[in-house]
Amino acid sequence: MHISMKMTFEEFTDTVKNNIQDYLPEKYQDAHISTQDFHKLNSSYLSMQVRLDDNPVVPNINLEKFYEEFITQGGTLRDLDSILNTMAQQIQSEPALETAWLMDYSNVKDKLFIRVSDAKENAAMLAKAPHQEFDGLAVTYHIAIEGEHGIQASTPVTNSMLDMYGINEQQLRTDAMESVQNAYPSQFISLGAMMSRMMGVDEEMMPPMDVPQLMVLTNDQALYGAGALFYPGQLDTIASQIGSDYFVIPSSIHEVLILPDDGTIDRHAIESMIQEVNMTAVAPEEKLSDHAYHYDAKDHILEKADTYAFRMEMKELQAENPALESAEERAAETSSKEEISQSADLREDPADREAESPKEAVSEKDNGREPDQKTSREGHEKAGHDRGGREEKHGRERKSILSRLNEKKQQVMSQPQRNVPARTKNAEL
């Protein structure tokens, strides 16, 4: 086997495809080998598939991951031999799962569950699958595939599968929410309780948390538990339990952290912490989002913390704006009455007032008579003068209102933002 010591990824892919069957048993000698771009949540790579005619389950071998491993090991012939052996073992160890039942939706709907991911990072997959978006978070629908030892795999519901089942997205959503709550009920517990479970010790033995009011939302399997945030009524249930609005910290796809909004939380510090943890402690395939979220219990809105802060600022400005408009309207009304009075005093010829009406001018033309040019010209000049006066007046009114509104906005922005105090240093969880 000829191998370049500086093998490119394309050369590596061709070499693997041409030689993998030498590392597989006899039954794989007629297998169909292909490569394709494979998209799943939080992951996308070039995969190799080795398909047997009698096995509907096709393993996806991540060629990019194996190439990185090959280069890291040194890129020698011995390294390639080791890589091919590992691939062959992975292909043969793929569990044989019965999947014919996936064709019938009556079998599928009780196996549905949901997952949450970053909408922007998973745009390629979301384009092919029914989903809901919530200010950057996407909820997708998946089918759990069970084997001898419980759930061994899952598959996302795609648009083509939706067509095959003959259902719409609303029915899929309704069935998925019912199924996931039955199979994976939500769990809302303190961070201390969660840590004690993971460490196998009593919660009383745990050291005190830096943020004692921090709670964890997941499901009873702690698997794709961030989806519990979107169970029907879950957002309001949490607000009722903690008695306030709250921040949602996307810890991973398996859980989110809930922090009550007591008016002292610095959203900037939270977001910086999230981004640092995602870079240093969360596997890329388990990352949920770099952004902090906020739930407004009164308006029933889940949104990014920055979106919430902006919306509150706009609410304050809008609350002040009607008072400004009322004062401006009264001033404009008084000014308008004075202008109308002055205009009436200047009009001496009734013909001028008649000529101002476009309807009257058109009526004369329709009757086969051309309107008097002098009268028409004078009327249009006066109409233009009056329109100009009105436009000028309304221009002054708009400018005045916008000017006042901008002044109020500057005053609001110069004050500490509501629920957003000055940043605290060294915020940790």
C-alpha cells in the first residue's frame, strides 16, 4: 500500500475506502461503501457508510475524527493500520436493531422525545426537519430506538418522514410533548442536590454553593434534559415555584440552570461565564448556547437576556410617550386652529375655495369644459401653500415629539437600567 507521509484528508479518505474491506469479515466483501456529509445536532462531518443488504441500520464512520487521530499519531503506515482496525471494529460492533416499525406512525408516536439546540449552529439540519425556534434555541423531535439494554439509538424526525406519516407538524408537536413527559418526566432540583447525586453522597455533606438559589432543570434520565424547559406549562411552573422572573443558564443539552431574577443579577457577567465554560469544560457536541436567557412571568416570554433588557427599555419609553404625544397634540391643535382662522381671513374670493377641490376641477373637465386657467392656477397655488403649511406644521410636530422622546431615552439610558445593576466582579457559580 503506497502512502504519502504528508497525506491530505482527501487522500486519507480514498485510502480508507479502498482498503477497509481487507479488515472486515467475508460477509462484508460485497458491502456498498460510500461517503457523504452527515448532519446531526451540534455535529457535522464527512462520514463513511458500509451498508449490508440485510441490515437497515448503517453506521456512520466519522472520517474527519479518524484523520485527526491519524495525523496526531504521526501519519505512518503503522498508524493507518491501527486506524483501519479501529474502524472495522466499530462497523462490526454496530448493534443490530429492528427498524421496520419506524415506517408506521402509530408505533412511533409513543417513542417521541424532544431535544434543544442552538438554531444558528444547526441550520443545515433544521432546514430538513420540523422544529420550533425560541430566540435562537431550536426544539426538534426525535424517535428513541430501543435495543436489549434500553435506548440504544435515536433518529430525528425529518420533513420527508412527516410526509410519509401523513401528519402535520402540529400533531407531531402535540404527540411528542405527551410522549416525552411520560417517558422522561422533568426534574427541578437544587444544584447541591444534583451534585450530591452525581457524587453519591448526602446533600448535607456537600460544601455550600456559591449561589445557593441556583436550581437545575433536567429530566429523570439526565439525558437531553434541557428539553424539559419546553414541556407544556414548565416555564410558568418554575416561575410559580420560585416566585419571580428568572434567568436560564444553558449549561448543556442535558440540563439548564435556573437563577431567580431578584434585581441584582448582572446579565453580562452571566453571559461571560457561560462562554468561558463552553470553551473550557463543555464538549462541542453537548454545547447548548453561548447566551443567557430570561423568562418574563408576567408576559410569558422566554428570550435572550439582552433581548429582555432592550424590551424593558422600550416599554419604559413607550409608557412615557403617550404623555408626550398628548401634550404635543394639544399644542398642535391650538396652533392648527390659529392657522385656520388666519387662512379664512385672507380668503376673499369664493371661487378660490371651489377651485381648491380636485373633484370640482375634474367635474368641469368631464363636462367638456376646461376650467378657468387663472382660477385653477390660483387655486392650486393656494392649495400648495396650505399643503406646505400643513406639512411644515406636521414636520415640526414630528420633530418635536421625536426630539422629546430622544431626550427621554437619553435620560433613561443615563440612569442605571432596571434589573441590571452595575457589574459584579468575579461572578462564579
